[in-house]
Amino acid sequence: MKKIIVLLAVAFFCMNLSAQDKFTDSRDGNTYRTITVAGVTWMAGNLKYIVPGSEKNYFDNDPNNAHSYGVLYDWKTAMKACPDGWRLPTGEEFRTLAGNFEADEAWSRKGSGPVSFDIMLGGMQDHEGTFTEMDESAYFWTATEYNENEAEYFSYIVLNSHPVVDVSRETDAQDIHGSEKVNKYSVRCVKN
């Protein structure tokens, strides 16, 4: 009986989580591995595209950081940064993603396997222009807008060697500055 349960669990996991091919962004030639989780195909790497007319924003203004960590975007730029056929994910899509990786080391596992989302702890630039938290946390914009000045984001923070995964809530906006659209966070795109 245990073998049957294990086989069913593995089959369910494989149906909800599968590796895909790589995607090459024709706009700049950058290649991203993809991963499909619960029917949604994600880029398994931080976006590196520089949106025309936007400032080039790398952590610490160092373009060498773009190779490993990608580009940091304000929310307005993030909304138009994904290539054709891709878009910024919603907060609900990040919640589903988090539910599939909950208490799993697969968030940061390097490689090309089906269970690697490859979190890159690219930090952020806050509303005051300060770069912080590289190699400690990752923040990603969602397409969910709270109001004219604030939007939802997904965070992955390592505290005491343990990951803390969260999607911001509009009720938190009064107490934190993390949801301000002028902050600069990483972007992961999902396929339309």
C-alpha cells in the first residue's frame, strides 16, 4: 500500500512540476531556463533585459551583477519588461508557486532539473535609493496593483539559514515601505 501511495505522490508531483526547454529573449539574446509548476511556465532566472528608455539598474550600479542577479526594476518598468508571449505573474501565481515549493530546498537548487526554480538572492533598491540584502533576499514584483503608489511583491528571505517565503498584503502597506512602486526588485516572467 505504501508503494502505491508513493507512486501516486510522485506521479502527481511530476504532473504539476515539469522541466521545459530554454527560452531565448530575441530582444537581447539572453537565455532563460523555464520550469512549469501547476500548469504555469516560469522563467527560472531573473530577467536581464534593459527596457528602452529606462535606467540601467544593477545592484550597486555594477553591470557585472546583471549576469548573476539580473536587472532591478521599478514596478512600472517591470510591467513592460517581459518579452512578447510572457508577462509579469500575479500574486496568486506566486502563492501557487510557493505552495508547490513549501519547505523544499528546490527554491535555490542549481541545475536544470524539474524541481529547480533557481532563486537568485539579488537584493533590492529601496524607495530612498539604497541597495540592500544582496545574497540575503530576493524580491519579485507581481502584476497585482494596490493603488497608484503601491503594488504587491513576492519575497524570499534567508533568516538564520532558513528561507522565509511570502507575498505582501495590501494591509501591510501602512507599516512597511516594501510595496512602493519606486522600489526596484527582480522580475520573473510567466508564459501567457
